[in-house]
Amino acid sequence: MVLHYALLAEAAGGVDGFIVGSELRGLTQVRDGAGAFAFVEALCDLATDVRPIVGPQTKLTYGADWSEYFGYHPADGSGEVHFNLDPLWASEAIDAIGIDNYMPLSDWRDGDAITGNPDGFRLADDAAAMRGQIAAGEGYDWYYASPADRAARLRSPITDGMAGRDWLRPGNYPCENGN
């Protein structure tokens, strides 16, 4: 089916982008008897087959479910973490890491019209405040650790517990500056 769609895209004169699959976590997390992620290997092969059809000008990716971003964590109590999609995203046929994620644009709440919004909104349709909230950091600088924290707007910084460093801060990447 995917190859058929790639051929249709080619017949139509090409496309800017092409996704070889989207949110197939039920398949990308399945391991074979040797512990390999056979479906991910098949996606790599598929991307390699699609690349010459759509050409080098077309951006090619897989749209992972948001939960796939953190790798596969088996529910067997082992504590293992497998970055099962890394071979696909590292494939020479793939141009970008794609993650389907639906982050909130702001933390405006209906009650804020009466009590005030701590992020500076004056009204629900405050364009300036909305622009600020789009880059405010929920999900990459901070998060709500629980529903109670969300209700209280108690924001926790996102850090790398193993390295003790904040995420996404210049100078905090292990490969930067020889760190």
C-alpha cells in the first residue's frame, strides 16, 4: 500500500513530504524471539524502497505516536528501555524524526476570566499572551507531575535524572563541548 502511494505521488509529479507510516506503536514495539524489533526493521526497508520512488527532493519520515518518543519500556518489570525507533530515524532514507504530539498551546482556563491568569492573559482571546504561551515551555521546559499539580499550576522542570541536567539547554548535551 505504501509503495502504491509512493508511486501515485511520483505519477502526480512529486510531493514535498511523504510519511511511510504513522502511530504504529502496536507493531513497532513487538520483539521477535531474538529481541529484535522486526517491524522497525521492515519500516527501514520500506523507507529504503520508497526513497528512489519519491526522489531525494521529497522529505521522508515516519510519524511516531507521542508515546514512542521515550522508547519502548517493556511492562515485564525489567526496567529495560529500548530505543526501538533509532534504527529507522538513523536510516539514510529518512530525513526527519516525526512525532505526532498534541501539546497545549496555553494554560488558559475558564475560571481565569474571574481570578486572573498567572501567565498574563487578560482575556481568553488575548493574542499577545497566546503568542507568549506558544513558546512557554510546557512539555519541554516544564510539566505537571500530577493532576493535582495541574489544578494548582505547580510546574516541575524537566531534567535528565541520570545526568542531572536540564533538557534542551545549550551546553547540556553529552556530545557538546566534549561532555
